[in-house]
Amino acid sequence: MGFTIGGIREMRTGSRRRGRAAECTAVAEYTGLWGWAVAPGARTAAGRCSCGEALCPSPGAHPLDFAAEVPAGAKLDTAADAWAQVPGASMLLPVGRTFDILDVAEAAGRRALVRLERMGLPLGPVAVTPAGRAQFFVAPGAAAELPQLLYRMGWDDADLDLRALGPGCHITAPPSDEGGLGPVRWLRPPVLDTAAAPPQARLLLGTLAYSCHRAPLCG
């Protein structure tokens, strides 16, 4: 027996059922423990996005139009019931509410993370994508503030492979697959102290910018 999301058919095997149970648990952890909403997202199979659009601009990496978010604060039963309505969906986290994202190349992000940990600075979660990007969770507002912050720090003229994601964006949550490239993983998993209150971007930005500047190709 199979199911479809937007026209892509997948088979329900024992492994898939176990995977769905794990996804329900992960959704409940994100909503109930970390205080993040979770949006059901499209997937990619055989180079096609499950939304069914032949020219989808973000194949396998955007919310499903017909599916409602699982709200922040939802407990296990609520999250499991909601996720059962969208079998096969990926887990996406809306940006710009509890957190914004500073996105850099993975190599630069790993270097920066080592330095930041040695400095003892407060850190939020850090995810790494199969496309080779490191995503640092920071306080909301970073996307709007980034140009001014870079200017104040003297990095505004530098050619940095660094961007901020804010309201209206979504990121793929571990362990979901991103765009058919493979699973997103935690480089630094969320913890209670900072998941719902990540650090201000200015605390991390200098180190991230320096790490990117060391490798101009940064990727």
C-alpha cells in the first residue's frame, strides 16, 4: 500500500513506519521541548518535488501549501496526530519567530564554532546541511540588522559568504532530507538554555565573518 504527497508515490514498509514514528517524536520534541513550530514540507524523489510543480523553485525544501503547521508548545499526542495527516512530509522550521539564522559555508562554520566554544560565548543550536552550509540559530531580528552590524564591525566591504535568514524563510530540521541531497544534521544540538532564547547575532558575527574571510571561496 502506498501514499502520495503531490503526486510522488512512496511505499509503506516497516522501515518507513519506524521512520514515521521517529519523525513524530522529533516533531513533538521541537514543539513541546524547544518551543518551535514545525511546518510539513515537500520532499524530492527522482529529481521531482512532491508539490507536483515541474518548475518548483525550491524542490523538496518548502512548506506544503495544504498542510497546517504544528504549533509551538504542542505535546506528543497532538504532534503525532497532526503529523499522521501528512505522511512522508519533511520537517521545516519557520525562521523569524523564536530565532533567525546566520548561514555560512560548513568549513567556515566549523572553524567559527571551535573558536566560539573556546571563548565561552553563549551559543544556540547549529545545524549542518547536505549542501555544505552551517546554520547558526540566533535571536530574531538578525536578518534585518545584518547590514548595519557588518558595517559597525568593519566587514561591510568584505566579500563574505555569509547571509541571514529571517521572517518568511524556513529551514529543514534534522533529520529530514533537504532537497534530495541527504539529511540535515546537528553540529550543535539544541539545549534548554538557548533553544528558545538563542544569543544575539552580534556576539557571533565577528567570529563568523573572520572565519569566512580566511577562506574567500568559503564553500
